[in-house]
Amino acid sequence: MSIYTTVQGDTWDLISYKVYGTSKHIGLLMQSNYNLLDTFIFSAGIEIMVPELTEEETDELPDWRK
């Protein structure tokens, strides 16, 4: 697990895009940072726990398209 420190104006989807390259992992970030769920737009300097993705979560294509 790593830590991402927010910049002013970060949102959950933007953080997901910055750390994972896609905004589809918002749920994973939110689950790992339950204490911050009431925040929609972050101020600078908030530390966000960033869990590592499993191989299944990094798969972009469905099985039938491989």
C-alpha cells in the first residue's frame, strides 16, 4: 500500500486516474479511506491510502476479448 498526498481540488475520480491511470477504481480508494468518505473535493495535503491492484483489477479487457 502506498500513500498519495492530495493537491487542492483533487476528487476521488481524479485521484484514481492519477494513481491507477483510470478512474474506474474509485470504489477501491473509498473503501481504503473510509474516514474520508464525506469529502468530495480535497484540500491540499490530505494523505490517501492507495492499495495495490490485483491482477484481476488491472485487467482492462473482458475475458471474451482476449
